[in-house]
Amino acid sequence: MTRAAAARRDHIRAMLADLRMPGALEAVDEILAGADGGAFTAAEAIERLLAAQISLRNNRRLQTAMRSSRLPAIKTLDQFDFAFQPSIRREQIESLHELGFIKRRENVIFLGPPGVGKTHLAISLAIAAAQSGRRVYYGTLVSLIESLEQAKAAGQLSRRLRVLSHPALLIVDEIGYLPVSRDGAVLFFQLINARYEQASTVLTSNKGFEEWGEILGDEVMAAALIDRLMHHCHVVNIRGNSYRMREHTELWQSIQEKQNEPSAASKRRRREVQTA
């Protein structure tokens, strides 16, 4: 490398440091070496440099979101097995992950039996939103109601509702898995009403809408809640087998196969008997 080329690289590193682009700074030497070796063009080198910075920024945003949003796990769209759930329209899910629904303050509801991937897809939307710089918050229906009940008891309900209304995306998971009191259902209605047309909410439920009245203990309130949610909403009905049951089935089959396989010692004894 000539002295002029080395000086230019040092200048590029200094500019990246001045621009506070640590991701690009970390990758620049390898990218420039690839460009010098003809592995890719100048335009591709720039693209890779920017991609390295964006990747670092998204990872930092995700780490921050995981701390503040109470997301239980990192589940991305790339990890979802569409082949196992053919009832899902892949193009619909991919379109939702472009996050236009958040800009339009629309809602998303995933319906289906346990284990079909509702929570996975809900969290993957939260991950995508967090990586784009949006605030997200996750909670099961029961945990959200508990937090609202505690706030009400402390005289802080209005403040708690404002806090939960602020995130660009709220995930309400596991509607219908555990019963809630009527007072808790009223608090949940207040939360949805506070977010109505102000921010997006993603909900998952193993019950159809016709059963929400039983879940909330009030048919009229359930109808009003569904009306607000459905006004601007994307509904994803998932009909298929459980991922968790598949994993258990595969594990059971693997154990059975191992148990059915004759051991090496028994095979040896069998050969000795046959040759005796």
C-alpha cells in the first residue's frame, strides 16, 4: 500500500470517528481491502459500510428495547417457519413487518389455538419496530391489568394509562388464557380506549371474538372494545398445528428410535451366538 493510500484510509477512519459511526469504523478496513482486491465495486463498498453502521445501530436499539419494553425473548420474522403454518399468508405478514400499520396507527390481531406462532409473530413485529427506533412495550393481558390495578390502588391510574399510551406499539399477549375480573376488564377497556387512533396495538388470543364477552365478563363492553380495535385493524387467523407439540413429538420419536436401536453390545453378543 502506498503512503498516499494509507493516509487516505487514516483520513476515512478519522471522518467516521468524527461522524460517530463506530459500526462503519469497525468494518472499514475489511471493506476497503475487499474493494482493493476487486471483490466488489466502490458503490458496493459504500453500501457495505453503511450497512455495518445500520446493523450496529439496530442492535443497540434492540438492546435498549429489550431492557425497557419487557419483551420476553427475541423472535424475528426470519425464524418463523411458514412451511409449518400454510394457513398464514406470507405476503400479509411481510407487509406488516414494513411497519406501515404503525404509521397509520392501525392494530393487528393474531387469532388461533395455542402454539401456532401468534406470540412469535407479535414479538417479531415489536422487534422490527424497535429496530426502526420506535418505542414498544410488551405485556400479557393479565400482567397489564395487574399493573393498572396497582396504579389505581395507588391513585396513579391516569399516569399509568398515559405511560402505556405512549409507546408506538403495545403488545397485548395471551387474551383468553386466564380469566380476568370485570374490574380488570374495565381497566383494559380504558387502556384500549386511550390508545384508540393514537397508537398501534398488537393483540394475540386463542379465542374467537365471539368468546371475548365471556373472557371480559361483559358482552356489551367486549363489543365496544372489539369495535375500537377493529376500526383500523389487520386480523390474522392461524389454523394449524402447534409448534411446541411438534417439538415434543420429534423429541419423543427420537427417544423411541434410540430405544428401539439394538445396543452395540447386544449386536456383538448376537453375532457371537450365531457364529458359535
